[in-house]
Amino acid sequence: MAGTDSSQALQFRPGPAVILCEPQLGENIGAAARAMANFGLWDLRLVNPRDGWPNEKAVANASKAHHVIDRVQVFATVEEAVADLTLIHATTARSRDMRKPVLGPEDACLGLSAHIGGGGKAGILFGREKWGLLNPEVALSDAIVTLPVESAFASLNIAQAVLILAYEWRRQSGLAETLPFGENIGEPAPKAEVIGMFEHLESTLDKTGFFTTPDKRPAMVNNLRTMFSRARFTSQEVRTFRGIISSIDRVHERHRSKRGKNDE
């Protein structure tokens, strides 16, 4: 979905850190960075990335999310990556034999929002592409986050998982209520313009023989006016529609003129 407005200044609002544990593919790191940028997150932390850092493939796949890529922090261990955080959620699609709260994305991000809103620092752990998080890593977390995926095919691409939770974070933090643009449908035309359009249309339909039964004409006119009123035409749309009616008028007049000459 294209449409970035480069005139808008980036806002580095407080949000959860995204921690990728031993990511293998630079493409996934870049895609995760892009997903974060889409929903206003910017603190990306990498734990022992397989191909090192920086990574050209990550930069290419970040699609200009430079403000995320340029701030990436790299750590040797998960413990170091989460040392400054006071709330950690671990993402996993597998049941773990641990006594921890298990949350869906909505409840998880609602809790994150409240924690960060109160001045705390939080993060979300994401595991490796092949086998996810290890039990010792999950054990560091305060809660487990799992997504309502199909149990027979539960493995998500790491960037997709980041995207879902980044979106849910934005929604639960209240930022999703501000859409990047409005409907931009314009003000409805004054009733005088709309009535003029109706009369123009009805006059043309009279001339072209649309109203075949005079007794039914009033009811048909009411139906047409009701139908077009629902569209809430703007002034420009009224002018455009009247231009269409005028075009029909001209065609009708030409045909009638030709018929008159042939009758002579």
C-alpha cells in the first residue's frame, strides 16, 4: 500500500523495543524494520545476527525505514538486550511448560501501552526463523504472546509477526484513531443545484420517452430523486452529471432531426 507523505516529520514516541533473537536473514530484519516504521516503532535490537551487522540486504528490504535501521543496536545475548527493560513479552506459537500468562495480541499490547504510558520500558522478543525462542529466553519474559493462527500451520515469518504486533500496539495505544487522511469527498452541493439537476434529468427523460406511463411518472420521479439524493452529490459532481444529461440531449436531438429529414 503505497502513499508515504515525505512532508510529515517522524515522531519518536515511546514504544516497545522489538528484539530479534539470532535472526538469520537480512531480508527479514529489513522487513521487520519496515513494519515497525509503518506503525511508529523505532527501537530495533538484534541479538547475535547470523550474518553480522550492518547488513546490505536488511537495508534494501527496509524500504527507506532508515530511522529504524540507523538506530539498530546489536547485543551478544538476550540478557544484554533486555537489561534496561521492566516488562518483556515473548512471542511463541508453541505451548511452553511454564507458569506464565498467555496473552493474545490485543491484551498484550494493551498491557504494553499501559506500562509504557506509566513511564516503564518494555520490549517484545521474537525468535529465530527456524525454531523460534529457546525456553531460557522465554523464561526471561513476564508473559507469552501468541497469535490466533491455524494450529496446523502456526509458524509465522518473523517480519509478519512483527507487523501484526506493531499494528496492534498502535491500535491499543490510541494512535490508530488518527488516520493518515480523511475521506476527502467534499461538501454536498446546495439543494438548488441538486434540484436543477433533477429537473434537467426529468426533462430529458420526458423527451426520450422514458416515462411510458403518465400515471406512473410521479412515483418514478420520486424514486429517481430518492436514489440520487443518497449519493450526496458535490457541486462538481452535479456539473459532471448535468454534462452527461446534456450529451444525451444532443444525441437525441440529432436522431430526431435525422428522422424528420427522412420523413420529408
